[in-house]
Amino acid sequence: MKKFNKKKLPSRHTSYGAEKSPHRSFYYAMGETQEDVAKPFVGVVSTWNEAAPCNIALMRQTQSVKKGVKDNDGTPREFCTITVTDGIAMGHEGMKSSLVSREVIADSTELTVRGHCYDALVGVAGCDKSLPGLMMAMCRLNVPSIFIYGGSILPGKFRGKDVTVVDVYETLGKYQAGKITENELTELELVACPSAGSCGGQFTANTMACVSEAIGLALPYSSGTPAPYLERDKYAYQSGKEVMNLLEKNIKPRDIVTKKSLENAAVIVAATGGSTNAALHLPAIASECGIKFDLMDVAKIFKKTPYLADLKPGGKYVAKDMFEAGGVPLILKTLYDGGYIHGECMTVTGKTIKENLKNVKFNDNQKVIRRYNEPLSKDGGVVGLKGNLAPDGAIVKIAGLKNLKFTGKAKCFDSEEDAYKAVQKQEYKEGDIIIIRYEGPRGGPGMREMLSTTAAIYGQGMGEAVALITDGRFSGATRGFCVGHVGPEASVGGPIALLKNGDIIDIDAKKGTINVRLTSKELATRKKKWKPKKINFGNGTIWKYAQTVGPASKGATTHPGAKNEVKCYADI
């Protein structure tokens, strides 16, 4: 049995000494023994709910985490926090809740741990914003912590091919264009999502799952196993066990999440053709550690990273295929061999990345992951852009794109709804650049994803015939020439707010530029005439979010982060 000194742990405030007898009585009411109360308290938080398949397997895994804690001299304290699942929230006002939920997840986890004085934390998450939300909370609290992904969905089978929910979105576009019947659409929707788990391509959830291993907050191989596989439970159990080792060794998230480990995380995003949302979440995680790491810092890493994993939406394969090929350690191994990964970074195993990869050998009997010197392309699958249309930066996913340059005329919309209606009616033409503005963090509020619109365009066969630019963001499932996170956003008078129909815009993903053919004088003249658009929320959580949220380039955070920290929770 490990010996922990409660006098030095946060839980002493709720369980140690005669004066805490009232507090201990509550624990006895829940069936805990005196021996249990004398052990460290480990918060075990999950985002379990019945909103979507992403989260429905999490409660089972959480029980395995608790057993791992209990078998290794800790007392687990389970609690849940919210999620907003993008697949359900997509294409309507519900999406305004999605990014906001990341902050609520982080904040509610912080408050639960603070309020009950837990000594360590294990987080189990399944959907897009829940992964960074829990990792942000871990870094903010800075108690020994481990993250574990709930696992991806299995691919659906449709007429002999693997399919994902994105195929449904894009097939909807075909239906709207009159290319298929409603019966064909229904046939696909019935089989696209056959199990529990997060969306199966290299969309945001699987991207951030890869990040959790690369950044060092998750056990090796833990992110790859699909959600329905009972094998996940052994990783959950091991996570519970290892968090007790971290507590014993006093290894904390900020010992693990450093500038170099954040760079490792950015590398794995680019190498897998991951979601552009990572450029929002990595700066937010960095902020919780007091580290400057903004969108353009992320973009620099993207630019010099080879694209190695042939994953949907730009490629052929799904998360299950990557797991069977060798998972995140396999791609980390070849990236390390190529000099793209900092091997000295500490991880939750108590060992460095280099040590974790010691026995990993590249698997040549698979087609999902390329060696570092045989890439799908020399440039990463995600690219940062800057120019007079995006002085603070923007981002575009180029994985799977044939052409990396686009010039066209602006077709402006002041909301996603207006843009989607026009796309449904096919009120656009080849060469147009569709502008969707006032969808940024502050202006949305909430920085909606645009998958419904982009998928409809692709389904109509116009995926690379037009471009789309927004101060909002995209699903990790989006493909096509789609530029997001444009900053400054329209609501604060950024250049995107000043565009008019017919303005000519040049995008060069090779050079990393995005410019409108307007002089600075013309932009200044338009700025004088510009008036901000009123948001549609005058109360509630989304209104509150709009009052505090910062720019997308810095992670769209709602507080100053560790740089303004007076006293860390872990030191109470």
C-alpha cells in the first residue's frame, strides 16, 4: 500500500483532523470507510450523456478508471460535466452553444475539483469540445491528471464502402441538387453511424485524441481503440492506476505541457491532416499553462510538417484503420525518426516521449500511415494564412486539395443561415468566394462550425470550384477550399466586415497569404462607414460568453490564464 501524506494534499481541507469530522460524515453516508477517507481523493470526470453516440460508452469506461484508482490506494469520486455534440448542434442556432461548452466543461470541472478539494484528476471525454475542455481544466488546476479518450465510432457500410456521418452531409447536398432520391439518402443515413463513439474520420474529436497522446497527457495507444471495443476498459483501468503513480511522484500537467510538447501536438495535427479546430484549442490549453502559443505559432509548425496519414475527410481511411495500423505511437515514431518531435518531453507514464517510443517499430504492412521520408505531401495538412483580409491570421485545411491557390469574387453573407439558403438554391457560381461573417467568437456569439454549408457545396459537385471564408470555424469533417478563424472578426470591425460583393480576393495556401484587392486607404474609408451588427442574445450563457471571449487567434479564451494566476489550486 502506498503511503500518502494528507497533510500536504488539497483533500486535507475536507478529510483531515478533528475539525473535519462533519465533512467525513458525508463520505460515510456514501458508503466510504475510514480507510477510504484517509486515502487521496481522485476526481473522475466524464462527459457521459445521451446526446449523441460520442458519449454513451463513457460511463462503462469510467467504472474501469475508478477500479484502477481504488486498486492503487486512491478513493475515486465520480462526477459528470456537460457536452454539446457538434453533429446534433450543426446547421442551426444550437451550434452557437458548441464552443461555449468548452469553457463550461473546463469551468465546471475546475469548480467541482476546487469545491471538494480533490487531489488528482482523470478525465474521460468523447466529443469535440469535451477533449480540450478537460485538458484545459487539468492544466488550470495543475493536480496530477490523466486524460483518456472515449474512442471513435466504427465505420458504417454502404454499398460495400466505409462511410461516416460526413457522407450523409455530402449526400444531402446531392439530394438538394436533385442528383439522388430521398430513399437513397435514407438508405445511407440508416447505416452511417453503427455504434457508440465519436465521428470516425480525422475530424476534431480524433484530432484532439491524437493531441492528448502527443502532448503527453494520455497513455500511449489509449486514443486509438474504437469505443465499442472492451479493450478500451484496460486503458481506462491503467489510467486510474497511473494517476496514482503521478500523485506519488508529484508529476503535474504543467510539468508535461510545455512549449515543446505543444509543438509536438501541432506536429501530429498537421501530419494526420487533422482539424483546423486544433489551432483554436492548442492556444487555449497553452494559456492555461501561461505559455504564449497562438494561431500563427501553430501555423509555423504546420508549415514544416509532412502530411503522413491518409485519413478522411481528405483521405481514404478512418480512425479504426489508424488504430489497426499501429495508432498514434506509430506516427509519433516516424515523426521522431525524422526529427519532427521533441523526444525529451515528459508524459503521464512518468517517462519521456523518446522512452515511450523505444520499442515501437514502423509497420510496413499497412497503407494508412506513411514514413516521414515518403509523405503524402511535404507540407502539413493544415496551413496558416495572413494578409490584409486576416491581419491576425486565418487557417485552412489543405489535406486532399488539388489546387492550393484560389482567386475569386466575394459573395457576402452576414450569417450562416443566409449562406446555407443560397447554397441550397445554388445561388452561386464557379469562381465565387462565399463570405460568411459575424460568426466569430464574439460576433456569433460562439463561433459556429459551417459543415452543413460546406458539405452541401461538396455534395453539389462544387467543392473545389468555389472557396469559402469565415470568421467562424469549420468542422474537422469539412473539406474543400475553406478558410476559417479569420481575424480580427467582423464584429470588432475586422477587414472581413468591410467586404462587398464582387471584391476580388486572392488566397495562396502555398505562400500562406490571404488578401483582398483593396488599398489600405479604401479599407480605411469603408471602416469609417461601418456599423457593428447587434448580437441576438441579450441574456444567458451565450451573452455572458460574448462579454468575455478573446480573439480566435489566441484560442477564444474567456479568462487571462495562468499568466495572471495568483495562487494555483494545486498549492492550496
